[in-house]
Amino acid sequence: MEQLQSQTSNGAHSQILSDVTLSTSQQRKEQLENLLYQKVQKGEDISPYIQALDYFSSKSTTQDQLQKMWTEVAKERSVFTALQRIIITAFAILGMIAFFNGAFKFAKPSKAVINPPITADHH
């Protein structure tokens, strides 16, 4: 981009460069395409403009690829976290079942709780 600016710093080209809005990659690409078309019509050297277009095209492609990768990583993390919670919950439930099963199996009933056998009174 600096090479492009230094080559366009003479009088006629500085006006064109000052009109370019560099807010988004897509807008920069469109401006460079228009500028390239104007340069081809005038018969001027267009190699720095083609390099800039390649740069912006590869940059947007790289950003798209990074966004896709980030989305996939986020989905994988979400699935892993959900699966981890399910497994932890399942083991917690199994542990509680095993604990209470053992606790009730070895527990001896208190004699105070057991009712004595009912005997018939002969009055």
C-alpha cells in the first residue's frame, strides 16, 4: 500500500488517492478496481494496483477462513462442554445410587422402630 501511495504522490494521482475511502476491505477493493480500469484506459503501469488488489483479495479470504475456523472451534468447545457435563452428571447419579444402595444394605433396623408382635390378650 505504501508503494502505491508513493507512486501516486504526484499532482494528478494525489487527488484520486484522497478520494478513496479506506473504511472497508470491500470498498478499497472496488476503488482499486475502478482506479485500475482508469489506468488501463490511459495506458499507464498498473502492476502496483494489481498487487494491492491481490493483497485485499487474499486478506478477505484469510479473514473468511479464520472466521470459519473460529466458528468450528467454538462449536467443538460447546459440544465438548455439554458432553462433559452429561458424563459428570451421569457419574454423580451412579455414585449416589451406589452409595445409598450400600448404606441401605448394611443398615440394621433399630429395635425401637420395630413393633412387637401383637399378642392376643385373654381377659
